[in-house]
Amino acid sequence: MAVELCLLLLLFCGGTISEVQPIYKPPPGTLDFGFVPAKTYDTGAYHEPGPIGILFKVVHAFLYLVQPNPFPQDLIRKLAQQKFGNTQGDYQKAIYYEIGFIVSAALGLLFILLLPLVGLCFCMCRCCDNCGGEMHQRQKKNADCQRSCFATFLFVASLIISVGVLCAYAANQHLTSQVRGAKKLVNSNFKDLKVFLNDTPAQIDYLVSQYNTTKDKALSDLNNVGPLLGSRVQEQLGKEVRPALDAALTMAGAIRETKEALENVSVSVEVLQEGTERLHGNLTDVKMHLSNTLNDSACTAAQAASTCNIIRNSLNQLNINANFSGLPGVSSQLAKVNDVLKIDLSSLVQKGYAAFNDTPDLVVNQTKNILSAVPYIKNVLESIGSNISNFTKTLPVQNIIADLTVYLTQSEAYVQDYFPVVEQYDFYRWLGCLILCCMVVLIVIFYYLGLLCGTCGYDKHASPTTRGCISNTGGNFLMAGVGFSFLFSWVLMIVVVLTFITGGNIEKLVCEPFEDKTLFKVLDTPYLLNQHWKNYLSGILFKNPNINLTFEKVYSDCKENKGIYTSLHLDHLFNINEFLNISMYTEDVALRIEHIQINLSKIILLDEIGKENLLNFSSSGIEGINFGAYLTEINKSVTKVDLLSFANDLEARADQLPKGALENALKGHANSIRMIHSQQVVPLEQAMSTLNQSIRLLKRTSSELMVKVKNVISAVNAAQLLINNNASLVIVQETKKYMDTIVGYFEQYIEWVKESIAMEVAACKPIANVIDTAVDIFLCSYVTDSVNTFWFGLGGSSIFLIPAIIFAVKLSKYYRRMDTEDVYDDMENGNNGYHKEHLYGIHNPVITSSVEQW
């Protein structure tokens, strides 16, 4: 009943898995629903055994050698479905699977039966002075070698027995310590289960409360439908309108630039014409004065004649090179452009911008009808929230939580009350295992003491009948160890066989298949646990065995900390879509929004005056300017020769003349030329640069001017046509997108609820932790691994008791004091068989009897 109650915790959330297919999946504005409140679970369902884990791995390897066969899924399914019936072939398969355990157990039983029997026969044999029971030792040449070998073999066997008993003791202690520490792990699991129960209602309330976020966002957008929808419409129309208006505004700027360029051309040409005329006169005067100076008698002298002739021949270079007097004027073009500029085209374009930028306001004014529907839509949204809240109140969540909490509390109290009993029984188990270990330790101690005393007290010069007390004690210790070995070994082997069969099969049939989830696959076999149910788990939980709900899937989902709603497929339990059917409400909202009617024909991008102004500019005649004539003269230099170079050269040649009036006169003419260059040539060059820039600008502007103007007007007309005729289509499209955005808020809420339920709400990690704690940690890691290590160590010690018995019996002969001994005669001394006792001081009953008879 408690399990079924737990399944109802998230019952109401099933309605979020809406059957309504979304009409459109735009990327709506992302809503921030925050994080579902969740607490961290404390239980870490993982056990690290520590250093003893090496022994566990060794035992696992040994079990693999004993039982290398894979987990028999098919066999177990078949046996379970037949209720372990009369199929002999299946039992043969089971025997084949268990053959390793059977053989090992048979050997153990043979050990249990034979060793006490052998011990009994051995004791009786020794009582009859046989089997080494006679206190008489024959002397052999290799006696020392045999004694050393027996001692070594016994020590090695004792060492192996010691290691085995240490492994068994470590496993015994490990199991006890883990059982005592299991209380903390159990409490942690109960604590997580309580958190799981107590945190679930808060998570459910949080999911319900976040509906207000969706509702508030939808109402906010509806209250601002004008600005929001207007911005969307403006953005779409702006893809055509803004480039057209930008082109018109660029053309208005080109008109102003054209006027400035024409003015610059007109002024520059006038300046150049006047300046070149004045420059020509000044250069003529300079040539005349230079010619007069060169006609002076001083130039006829032999030293100056050649220099004067050179200067006289270069006078023709002092002349202007560019002639601007023949360039055509641009006054007619300038007059037409000025007429065009009487109308401020830029202002007209800015009016178009302003009209287009008023689109949101136009939409606001024309969507007042939708605002009248906002109260109705608000009531619809409020009713949705009320339905959700009312339905959650009708669910007995708190009663379910209360019942489960009581059940959990009672279970915890039962475990707490029963745990001391578990610890008490574990103490008895620990004590029994300790006694078994002490049995082995007692035997090993006798062997170690025997080896120690025998080795230390042995005197190789002493005869067998004269051995010392220490050596004799060592031999007695060895025989005591042999006796206790016969007494205890069969008891030890009984415990080993029982724990081996139990622990080994639990490891192979439970722990290993649980680790790789094979065990769950067996449990999920159709009709296995119930011959009428295909899926047992769904049959128990939902009374519907046809639902594909498996143990493996539930465990895996809970292991990944998914929500219990997803893990247990609670959507099959109840369908509450009638309580949370958002589709009919969203359709109503969509119908209200679709009735929006907006007219944007009042927007005028550019009136007829502006368009006529553009056409007048295109017919202003700037394309008829003779740009070639201007560029030809502009590319020429002002004078044929650089006046500064000419003046410098003239001054240099004057320095070649003898000192006197001729030299000074020529230098004076050079200075005059420099002054003409700075005062007249430089300004003319600047005027030519201005003229060059203006002409080239006019040339670029006039290139296909009519085509450019027509393109601008066509773009403006196309944009205006879009606004007048096709804006309704754009408005419908944007209204549809706006409507889908509003609906998308609710769909986004549903998707968030679905994801939260699947991954966050009532995350069932504690359920998987309980299973892991019970099976993987407690049963397998704590109990089974420890028990298997215990029988592994104890079994190894028990087996090596057999060679230890043999070597101890053999070795004791060399340590114990004998009653008689074999001493061979020295044939050279004339003795027959035995030395005389008065020669050696050795009691020899055989010689004494012979003498008496003699």
C-alpha cells in the first residue's frame, strides 16, 4: 500500500504532457522559471573496502576459476516458470553450471569424513608402537638432510596456514566493523527518504506557482500589444523602406555637394584666368630685363661670354604652360542646381523617416480594440490558474505524504529496535569465527614452538636416547599440533564448506548479475513472476501488465536521479488533461488577436515634390560639362619651367662670373623670379588643386545620373507600394508571429514542467540508494565478500594442515628423546651388532637381554 501511495505524489503533473500539438514553434522570449527547489541527498551508495579489497579481488578470481560459466539467465527463467518441475534436462544443466561448487564441496566432504578417520587410525596405530609410535629411531647417513627438509617444509606450511588464518581474521573483523557502521548508512537512507517525501509537495507547489510567471508575461505583452506589434511591423517593413529613404537622403546630399563643386569650379577658373594673365605679363618683364642685362658690355668679355650665352638661350622657358582662358563656364549648370536646392529635399526625406517611425504609434491607435479583450483574456488565464490550484487541492497529497511518513517512521523505529539484535547476533558470529581462528592459531603455535624448541635444543652430537629436554619438548609440541589438527580440522572444514556453498553462490547468482543488471533482466522476463502478467511491475503498480515498465528501467532511471514520474511512467496511471487543457484557452486568445486590423496608408515616404526635385537635378546638365578640357589643363604645370629651379640655376651661373655689376644684376633677377613663384605660381597651383577635386567630383556625380535618380525614385515608389498595398500581409504575418509568441509562453511553461517532472521533481535517487545499500553494499560488499574471504583463508589453512601433519610427525622423530636407538658395531673392534653399554653409557635393552640369556 505504501508503494502505491508513493506513486500518487506527482499524479497531477500528468496533465502537463499535453496531447495538443503545438501550432508553431517560434523562439519565444525566454521565460525564467528559476530552479525547482531540491535538497541534496546524503547517501553515497558506494563502498570502498580499503586494503582488504585486494583479498576480495583474489577471492573473486578464485571463484571465477571454480565457476567460470556466465550467469544462466535462460536456465533460471525456465526453472522459475516451471516452478522447479520435473524437467530432468534442466537439472542436468544446473548441475553442469554448479559443477565447480559440487566438486569443491565433494572434496571438502571427503576431507571431513576421512581426516577424523585417518586421525583415529593413526592414533591407534601409534598406540601399537607403529606409525612412528615406537620410541626407537634408526640412524641414517642423511638424517641431518631429512631433518632440515622436514623442518623447512613444516615452516612453509605453517607460514601459509598463518597467512590463511590472518585473512580469515581480517575478514571476520571487517564484517563486524561494517555491520556496526551500517547503522549510519541505514539512517542516511531513511533521512533521504524523508527528504524525498517532504520535499515533493514544495516542488509541486513551485511548479504550480510558476504559472503566474507565464500569465504575467502574457498579460504584459497583451497590454503592450501596440508598441510590441508596431515594432515588429516596422522592423519587417524597414527592410524595404529604410534602404529607399537612405538612397533618397544620399541623393539630397549629392545635390548639395554638386552645388559646392560647381561654385568651386566657377571661382577657380576665374582665379586661374586672371592669375595666368598677370603671371604672363610679369614673366615677360623679367625676360626683357634679363635680356637688357645680358646685352651689357661685360658679357662680351672672354670670361663671361659663354655664361651669358647659356642664360640668353634659356630665356624662352620663362613662359606660362597652362591656358585656362579657353575653358567653358558652368554658370548654367550652377543656376539649375540652385533652382533644385530651392526645395529642401533632405527635409522631405526626414518627413518620410518621421512618418515611418510613427508606425508603432499608428498600430497603438489602431489596436485599441484588442485592449478591450484584455480583461476577458485575463479572466481566462486566471481560470486556468484556478483550475490548476483547485485540482492540486483535491489531490490527497498531504494525506499520502502523512501516511508514507508514518510508514517510514515505523520502519525506521523497527530497524532501530532490531539493530541491537543484529549487532548481538553478529557478536556471536564474530565470537564463533574467532574461536575457529583460535583453533588454527593454537595448532600453528604448537608447530612454531616445536620448530623453535626443536631447532634451538637440537644437538647433533647427542644420540637419539640422550637428546636434551628442549629438543624433546619441541617434538612434543609438534605432536600436540598434530593431535589438535586431527581434532579441529574436520570442524573447520565443515564451516568452510557451508560458507563456501552459500557465499560463493550468492556472489555468482546475486552480486555479479546485480552489478551488470543481468538480474533485473531475469526479473523483467514476461510471465516469469506471474504467469498471467507480461510485465510484473506494471501489473503490481497500475494493475495493467501491458505497460512496458521494467525493473531495469526503473532502477536505471532512479540511479540517474530522474523524477519518479518518468521512472515509474505515472502518465499511465491518470489522465488529467481535462483539468489542464491549455489548447482551448490558447485558441481563444489567438482568435482575439487575429481580429486586429491596421491601416498604414497614411505613411508618405516622399511626396511628388521631392520626386520632381530629384528629376530636375538629373536634368541640370552637369553631365554636359567638358570634363576632358578641364582635366587636360589641370594636368599641365603653371609654367614651362620650375621658376625656383630656374632662379637657383641663374644664381649659380652668376657666381661663375667675375665680381661686379653683372653678377649682382643677375642675382637680383633670380630673386625677382623667386618672388613671382611665391606670390603668383603657388596660389595658382592651389586653385588648380581645388579645380581638380571639384571637376572629378562632378564627373563621378554626373556618371549615369539619370539612371541613379530613377533607381532612387523606383525604390521609394516600391517601398510606398509595399506600405499601401502589401502592409496588410506583413501585418497579418507579424500578428501571427505575435500570437504564436503569446501562445509560446504557455507551451514553454508546459515544456519546463515536463522537463522538471522528468528530471527534478521527486528525484528517486533514494529508492535506487536503498536497493544499492541493501544488495550491493550490505549483502554483497559487507557480508558476502567478508564471508567468502573468511572461508578462503580458513579453507586454505585447513588444507595445509595435511602436509603440516605429515611433516610434523616426521620431524618429531628427530626432536624427541628415544628409548632405544640403532647403533651399528665397529666390526674392527670385534663387536656384533651393538656397542657395549659400558663403553657408551647407553641403556640398550637388547644388549641387556642378550647378556642375561648368555
